[in-house]
Amino acid sequence: MIGSLCLVIIGLYPQKVWASVFNNQDFLDMPPLQQNLFLKGAMETLGQVAAFKNKETGQCVYDWYFSDKMAERNWLILESMKKYPDHTPTAILIALTQRTCGGYLEVM
């Protein structure tokens, strides 16, 4: 629960929270195994965050990543991070999943 809340805060204000600490270039410099573990944990959490708004949206986020297209999704995520090295991994993951599943982190 606390982790999900932190992810929401980071997702809403990514540049202010992580800009000088951890960006996409830092992520890309990590070994592939660490990248894989990070992505799986982050996507699991985003699915749970989205499900707080709507169960179908949460399932969409989960299915978007954890499907037979996981390798394709990882490629898309990594290419997006290369394109925006100064942004945060969380910002990329939220943007990609919201493009497919609709908005789930709007500020009220």
C-alpha cells in the first residue's frame, strides 16, 4: 500500500522527485537482470495502482506487460528510455500504459 502510494507520487511528479537521483540513463546502465526485476516490480505495482481506480484498467495494465508480448514491451520501454534519457523510468511506464489503457493517475 505504501509502495503504491509512493509510486503514484513519483508518477505524478517524476522530475521533481527523481530527476537528480535516478533517471532513464541510470536505468539503462544497470545490468539486464536488474532491469528485468525492476520492470516486473514496477509493472506489477502500476497494475495495482490502476486497479484502485478501476479493476478493468488495472487488468489492462497488467495484461499490457505480462503477456506473450513481454519481450516486445521490454524493447519498447528500453527504446523509449533511450529517447528520453533525462526522464524517469516511472514516467515512461505510466505514459506507455496510459496510452493503451487510458488515464489512471490524473490529479483531481
